[in-house]
Amino acid sequence: MSKVWFITGAGSGIGANAAKAALAAGDRVVATARNIPKLRNALGDATHDNLALLQLDVSDEAQATTAIEQAVNRFGRIDVVLNNAGYSLLGNYEELETQDIQRLFATNFWGVSNVMRAALPVMRKQRSGHIINISSVAGAVGMMHCGAYSASKFAVEGLSLAVAEEVGKFGIKVTVVEPGFFRTDLLDVANVRWPNTRIDDYAAAEVSAQEMWSPYAGKQPGDPEKLGQVLVKLADMEIPPRMFVAGSDAIAAVAPVVEARLKAVYALEELSKSTDGSF
């Protein structure tokens, strides 16, 4: 049976390619983005019977609720939510402005939360559904200049894994995807934010975040078209994974960190147990 997808950030990159892959598989897609002309450029003008285009700023809870309602009115149900919308704020944590971090969280974390809160009642009523939240390697690994971005993605992962425990009883599945470096617009000048000022100590000791990360734009090893196809495969799984690491570079980054964390747990196991109380 064909599925109905609701995809955020579908105007480019992973979101656009997931939409194309879902359509190619015979599914129906509600593709959303803040920029409708960009969405049309990526996916067409929605003359396809299986495609609906909606304008959505995920940071606006009311818009998210309305968009989910419109999706249900158009196709009758929602089987897969792909939370992909987001952008990057890169720089040393001390050099970032609080308001910039708050704006980042408004999209990267609260955007995911807003769409989930709107979609979950629909899925509970259906007693089925699959939420796929796009995180990042930076949501599992601490990386230089990624403090704020990582925090937003770590928050998405914590939310996703906890909600999965709550909604599984209703037939709803949740998967977190941790992509490595994919050739998306994440480092494009329109989608990345840098600090406005530099602190002398950092400036003297290292290249700036922009100098370090900008050269990767357009040269990332991951293919978003292939990832879009993989996301369709994940959505087709009867028992999908809670976590999926996408890309060989992502595996190389995440696996040692997970192994080191487990090693640290057991290295001080007795000291940890010494905090147990007696009753």
C-alpha cells in the first residue's frame, strides 16, 4: 500500500531527494518549505496527483498544525513524517550570540517538536505511523565549532528516543538518522550562520569556523539522492531502527565515540556503583 509522506525542508538536499524517491516508489508526498518558489524549482509545480506543496516555517507551531491538517485533508492520512528542515550555526561557543542560538533552536529543535506534536494525534488515531528525524553526526559527536548546532541535534535525539518509548504502543515508530557530510545546502551561504565577532584568544590559536568549514561546501562525500532512497527503504521496514548512521564517514566518526563511551562506563564501574544507597 502506498504511503503518505509529510516532509519538511523539502526545497533542497535530503528533503527534496527523499520526496523524489517516495514519489518514484508510488507514494504520495506533502512537501513543505519556507520558500515556495524554491520548493517548486526542486519538485515541480505540484501538478502531480501524488504531490502537494505547502509553505511552512516549522518554528511556527500554528503553521505546523495547519500544515498537518492540510495534509490530512488532501490525502486522508499521514504515514511518514520526515523532519528535515534545519540550518547550521558554526563557531566557538563563546563567540556565538544568545539570540542566534535561540533562533537555531527555534528551527532545529522546536521545529521538529512542533511538527511531531501536530502529527502524533493523527498517527495515534490511525494506530500507525513512522517519524523520521534527521539529526547529524554532530548529534552524536562533539565537534569543533559545532557547540550550538550539536546541542540542537542532541536535543532532537533525546526527544526522539524518549517519545519512541511513549508511542510504540500505538503502532508509531521513531527513527533518528545521523548523516555524515552530504552534498546539501547546509554549508551554503544562505543556510549557514557564522559568529559576528571573534575573541582574541581563539583568533590567535586557530583558523575561524568559516575558514575551517566553508571549503567543504559542495565537496561532501555523501550523495543526498542515495540517502533519499535509503530513507524510503527505512520507511518500508516493518521494524525500522531507532538509530541509523548514514555514510561511511559517519560510521568512522560515531563508532569510536560510542565505543569510548562504553569503555568509560565500565572503567569506573565500581566507583559508579559506590553511589548506590541502601534501604
